[in-house]
Amino acid sequence: PAERTADHAASIWVEFTTLAAETKAVNLGQGFPDSPAPKFVTDILEDLSKHPELTAAHQYTRGYGHPMLVDILAKMYSHFYNVQVDPMNEVLVTVGAYLSLYYAFLGWVNRGDEVLIIEPAYDCYYPQVKFAGGVPVPVVMNLAEGATSASQFTIDFADLESKINQKTKMLVINNPHNPTGKLFTRQELEKLAEIAKKHNLIVIADEVYEFHVWDKKDMIRFASLPGMYERTISIGSAGKAFSVTGWKLGWAVGPKQLLEPLKAIHQNCVFTCSTPTQMAIAEAFRLDWPKFLNDPENSYLATGLSGELRGKRDKLAKMLEEGNFRPIIPDAGYFMMADYSHLKEGLNLPKDKDPDDFVFSRWLCREKKLATIPPSAFYSDRENKVKNSNMVRLCYFKKNETLDAAEVILKKLG
Ligand code: PMP
Ligand code: GLN
């Protein structure tokens, strides 16, 4: 095999999603909703499927993104960023947010260039930067002792700045944050913006959970900060926006010159994404966007999605407390972390080469039939993995029956 793949073992998704399926566990592990997808979205796809004669819907479309989709995305992000986003040059549609991220690293990182990653971090950033020949540089967030809120994960800005040198090219910001559910404040983002400007960094703003925020005012998109559009590649996901993660459609938005290298890779990698799903997502946005602006009560993206999520968050937090976990209450997104230290003493789990949260998550899945994700996988170096192995990550975007089934298991644990 090529050297670049040499030190890559199976990712947590490969291991824990397989384990959850094999053990038929109640799955609060991998992040996806298990309730029906919004009908107004799947209806659009159904309509397209009823028209085989519509070649425009079933054959290749424009490589950089279906005109209808880039058009509505440009309209929306022009509003969010308060700049004029050009649909034909400043939006690129990709296979999931994953490929926008990967293209951004491949397109901008030269061998030896350094990329700052705020940890815990979504687990694909680190290997993707390495595949691109870059050097990932972790900046670990602090969590106050006994914390109960995801907002208590904080960045030490002096530490971050001390890691910047001539080779530092890029900063990756994930907001709302996976796995913690933290929503970065304006003050925190402004500080990051100041650092990005001072050191001339490109910023990757992974904002796939941008609509999963209880009050939409609180979502501050990085590219909307003064002077930041020019240096930011913002990344979104249709799978997340409309709760259809299996559709695997994402996008990168940014100024033309920042997107050019991503397009160079895309045109020779997949060239174009699936046409009917792009059309369906475009139509879904076109239906929802006017409501988002003028009738939020009836908008899926403004209130439908987040309203549903908030209730589920509260339910899971309560259940976890009953199970003797200490939940860290998230402000946004799909996920919640919870400390299992109180349970640990009675369990006597074996020591393993993997951090304790891997051992605990495997045990919980195999023996108690509850699937979670070990968050130490979101740290890159061994010391930080070990230091941060007293929690599990749970996805609460699950139907009530799934949460109820998890409650039965948690009650018995508590
Ligand atoms: N970034 C983050 C923070 C994620 O949680 C995910 C998982 N969906 C992705 C990117 C990838 O999104 P997609 O499924 O659209 O590729
Ligand atoms: N982003 C989701 C999560 O964090 C799904 C993971 C994946 O598809 N690899 O659980």
C-alpha cells in the first residue's frame, strides 16, 4: 500500500457502527436521525423519480453544482454573510461535507504546511490533513472540573497563538461543535478572527450543524465576521440541514480564488454529484427559505429541526442523570458528552491498549446493548486521549422509541 495509508487503522465509525449493528444495540452512537426524513423533502425526490423522461434530472449535471442548488445556496449565504455570494464561482457542491473538507486540505496544504485543529475535533480532519501531506497541530480545549455545560469547553488563545509559526497555513473551526455540542460565542469567534488576520491564516469553517441551534440568532457564521469572508472556506451539509444524512451532499462556499484549487481537484475526482438529490435539496431550500425569513414558526430550518432537537436533548440529559452519568449539556447540534466516572468504580473493566472510554463503550454496547462513541477518538495524541477518556458521546437525534429503549438500559445502570 501507499505510505500515506500506513498508520491508519479502522475509524471509530467503522468499528462502532459495525458493533452496534452486530449486537443489535440501541444506537446512540453514530450521528444520524432514525425517525422518518421530512416528507416535504422526500416527496420532491419521489416526484423526480416518477419522471424517467426528465433527462435533466437523471443525467449528469453541471460539475461544480446543479444551477438550481448553487443559486439558492448563494442566496442564503449572501444573507448570512452579508456579502454578495456569486452562485457560479463561489459555491462548490461535493459528496458530503467530507469531500469539501478533503478538497480544502488537498487544495491548500503543501507538504509540511501546518494546520491548527481545535480538539476534541471531528475525527476526519487529522487523517485528511496528513493525506494531503500537511502537519496537523492540535490545540486542546480546556474543560472546567465538574463542568455541566458544553460552553465550559474553552480555547486557551495564548496556547493557540504559541503554536503558530511560518509554516502555519490554516485553522479549522467546527461550530456548532462535534462532539461537545458547544456553540462558539461571538467573543470567541472574534478572537479567532483576530488571530487568523494577524497570522494570515485560511480558515476552514465546518458549520454542518448551522441549523441545529435553538435560537438562530446565536449561530454566528465565521464568514460573517468583518473581513473574514475573504479568508474563509465555509462548509455545509444537506444531509444535516434536512436530516437525510444518507444523501451525502455537501458544499463549500468562499471567494472565487479560495475555491479554485478545490474545483481543480473536484473536476478530476468526482466531476459532478448526483443530480436528483441536488435538485431535491435545491427545491427543499427554495420551499423553506422564504419561511425561514418571514414565517420561522413554519420553517423546518428555522424552528422545526431545532425544536425537535431541544426536547430530545433535555430528555437524554435527564435519562443520563438517572443512569448515574454526568451529562455536559450541549448548546447545539446532535451530540452530548457524558461523564461515566461514577459508574466506573463498580464495574472493574479490564485495562486495554485503548483508552478507557473505548473499553467502556465496547462493554456498554456488548453487555448492556447501548451503543455510544468514545470521545478520546477526537483527540490526536496519546496523552490527551488518556486524559479525556472518562466520557462517552451520545447522539440524541433519535426517535422517542429509541430514547425510551435507552432509558430502560440507563435506569438499570444507575
Ligand atoms: N463535519 C462534522 C463536524 C460532522 O459531524 C460530519 C458528520 N456528518 C461531517 C463533517 C460530514 O458530513 P457529511 O455527512 O455531509 O459528509
Ligand atoms: N458526523 C456523524 C457523527 O459524528 C457521522 C459520522 C460518519 O458518518 N462518519 O457521528
